Amino acid sequence: MLTFFGLLAIAAAGSLSPEYEFNPRNFYRDPCPDTRNGTKCSALDNYVWRKDEAFKYEIVERNREYPGLVGYMIKMTSQKWLDESIYVVQKHQSAEWIHWVTMWVPVGERVRDENLLDTAVLFVDGDGNRNDAPSWDDLFITIGRVYTRITGTIYVNIKQIPNERLVFKNDWKETRTEDQIIALTWRHFLDYPDQPEWLVRFPMVKACLRAMDMAIEINQDPREVATGLSGVELKRWTVAGASKRGWTTWLVAAVDPERINLAAPIVLDILNLKENFKHIYRNTGNWTFAMYDYWVEGINGRLDDPNLQLMANEIDPYEYRERLTMPKLVISASMDEFFQPDDTWYFWDGLPEPKYFRLLPNAEHSTSASGLSTPHFAFVLRSMFLAVNKGYSLPKFSYRRYDDPVAKNGGIELTFETFPKNVYGWVMDSKTRFRRDFRIVGLRDNDKGFYAGCEMFDCPDELPPGYPDKAPVGKSVKKYKRVPDSKKTHMQFENPEGAYCKESMKFDPDEFCTQLTKELLDQNNLKTILMVWYDERFCKMNMTGVLDEFILQHKQLNPSWNPPRIDPTEFQVQLHVAKRIMATQTGPKTFVLELDEAPDAYR
């Protein structure tokens, strides 16, 4: 068993971290060297670089079955996040985070690229905690093996980001995974902004940095060098991951721009958090079902809470954009059920170059179908990795968007510095008449909106004392009846016990929109209200409070009336199919993609 406690050398004249200046021995390295762009030094910076006595690792197995490669299966404890008085990882009943890390290293002359000896790829992966190591045939472990063989670089896969399932000692849920964990820690920060280390993104990022440190140590271990490893320090890192791991990818690059020279976040483009959350609401007229875990914790109703900006200062990658000067390949899906294909409008211009955006046509959040319409994004990532690390030229171009609302057409004009091999675009129309909704999953005949109630989700009847923090001193939560992981309950919006769920949807609406909608309410004109809500020129804020008023008015007029509700069998695939179109050359290095609005489009 090996343990890493060494300091990583960073050549810096000084530090922006007072904590580091006071006690540098408490850190793996300077968390905020003043040689970086900007003057930011966050609680996240300090947390991820602060030493943790729990950090250790053990090489469980070496795999030499594949010519020119050696694989390492490693059990790593990255840290102890918070403590057992707050939560435990269900599998091992501790607050220590344990991960399975797989490392593929090229050792054969035909595989290893001498120009890439100091490079590595870190792929941030999920999965629940387990005792047994993952199979060597695991999808992303297999992809890593192939990737190492065709590029000649080291590949590191870290799983259990985040550790899960977690059991919080004072919670209304039996256990938590993924978004459920994130939502709880967001709610805690909004209530207790002086405790930023509750944010689960902190340990997620820290675990990735420790996996990088560990890989460096293994690659330089004399015992491993004797078996064929290069012994070279890994200084140039590519980091990639999807969804929650995509967010982690952004932040790993933000807190370690000295080592990350290429970042490839996948299906996570909600930078500029507050504005993009509001943008999602304006597009769909309410919150997508994929946001349930955040909605039930009241996050969506607190977008204008000043503490949300304080949280963004810690975990929104947009707040670290001055540091993100490395090449970036942002990969999104056109039919993502979480996010929108035009989220980039709210952060792209603010990101420094170089940056590239790949929107996968006809793919949803899992990207499972991403290789059907176009070559799989893994090939683009490979090309980008080789270009960045071997000095190949990256494409350079500029673009201009234009549109004519009267003629119902528009286009994109692209001007290239070097003549492109091929230029084409993709066009996709939303099939809904009232929303800018491109999600792959929707409801049958859902033009006017439906509610996803607790017949589909777990909801609490009440919250335990002190939630989301620890229970108050002297208060026992042992008798509190939690919602089991498998149980489904039913809640009506007018049920007082579920009122906090309804209230959580509200934040201050735009004054003009409020007045306009009030007049429409007086006319009981639901259809026009819906049309107004979906018009971005008018309603820029959450209108759920107005909707609640509409529901209550109708209940007074007709006590038997209930708002439309979802039957789970009504879910269906929404085929907002993207179609490929070719560009027209209009100059030596200028091309135009001409776009015509669908004849049956609704404005």
C-alpha cells in the first residue's frame, strides 16, 4: 500500500490563498498561485488542494493480457468528506470516499508515442460503491484500453464520482444518489452559505485531482518503471466526463489549469447557472421532469436568492472563466432532457479561446445514439487530443448569424482561415406548438402543460427537524419515518402538507408579465396565458405563482376541477429529428447555411 503526501511544485511568486500562506504544509500545493489569470481564490480551491489524512491507494491487480499495454486496477480512498455525524456511504458506513480507478499505460514500442510520454487522459465516471472491482470489460474501461492503444497515451478512469448511495443522518429520504445528493447540498448552502464544503461538488473535484496525483506517482515508481513504465512525470492532462461528471470536468480544469491542457465536458453546458436556469424555464414554460430532485428541495424557487450567487461563485464554472484558457471541446446533445440546445447563448461569448462546440444531432442526455447520425464524438476527442498535444493546427473560423422574421428564414455565415474539407449543418424543429421543447421524452398531446405529481416521484409528507442541517441538539430523528427508496406517494398541489413543494416553485415575476397575466386571469383566458408565458419577450421569470392562482380560481368556480396530471403511460418519444443540410460556398473561404422555418411552425 502506498500513500501520497508530497507537495507538487508550482513556480509562483506568491499565493492568493491566506490559508496557504499561513500553513503551506497543510496543502499538496499552492491552491491559488498569483501567476494565474484573475485574482479569485475560492473555498473550492482551498478544499481540493488541502491535504487529507484519509488519502491512500492500493494496486489490486495488474493486467498484461493485451500486447503493448499494462492495466492497473486500483482501490483509492480520496478523502474524508464532512463526517459520520452528517452522513455515511451506505456500502461501508463511513464518510471516507472510496473509488475504483483503472489505469492503462502503453509500454510497447509499437504502442507508446515518445512525444506523448508526459500526457494522460482522465475520464470521470460514475457508479455506486461496491466491494468488488469493476470488470475489465466495463464499457469505459474498454474504451480506455482502445484509446490508449490508438493514441499512445495513458488513460485513467475514476469511478464513484460521487460516492453513492449516501445515507444522511437527518433526511426525509432513505438514501440518496446523484442529483438527489447534489440537490440536498445545494439546499444546505442556500440556507447556510458559510458552510461551502457541504457542496458535494467539492469532494467530486478533489477525488479527481487525487487520481491524477496517484497516476503520476505510479508512472514514476521505480518498481513499475522496471516493468516498462516510462518514469516521466505526467504534466499535460486531458479531462473529460459526462453530466455530473461533465460539471466536474469544468471545475477540475478551473482548479488545476497548470496541468489541464484540454477539457472536454460532455452534456453539461449550464454555465452561468442562474441565467441558464431561467432560460430553461422560459423555453419549456415550467421545469422539465429531469429537474425533479432540485424542484422538491426548493432550488428552482430560489434563483433570485442572493445566496445562489454565492454558491455560483464556488461551483459555477463560468465564475472561473478567466482561468479556462486551455482548449475546450464542449459536447452537448440536441434532444437532452436536462438542458437546452441553445444554453451556449448565456456563456459562450464569455469563455476565452480556444473553444469548440459539438452539438450531437438526434442524441439525448446519455448520448447513446450519438454515433448514428454523425461519427461518434470519441473520434473528435481523439483528434482534438492529438492536435493539442502534438502541435497540429486547430481550425480557425468566424461566424455571423442573421434572420428575417417576416420572410421566416435566416442563416449562418462562416468564414475560415484555411479552406475546410467539408461544411454542413443540422436543422431541427420542435414538434410542440407552445414551447421551445427539444427533449427526446415528452407527453402525448401535451400542448397545454401537465403536472408531474408525486404519483411519479418520492415526496415527503413533512421534513425532519433541522433539515437540511443536522437535527437540533436534543432532537432525535430516529422516529422520523423516511420515504423509502422504492415507495411512491401521491400529492395534490392544494394539499397543505405539500404546500412547501408548491411554494418552492416561486420567485419574483416580471412586473409587466404579472400585470398582463392578472388581466388574462380575470378573463379566465388560459390559452392566452400559456401563449404569453412561452413568449420570451414578455415573461422572463417563473410564473408558477400565477398558475397556482389560476388553479385556485378554477377550484372555486368548479370544486370538481383538477389540473391536468400525468399518467406515467403517457410518456412517449418526441422525434424532433435533426436533418443534415449542406452549406453553400459564397466566397473563397466563406460558406452560408441557409435556414427556412417550417411551413407549419407556430409563432
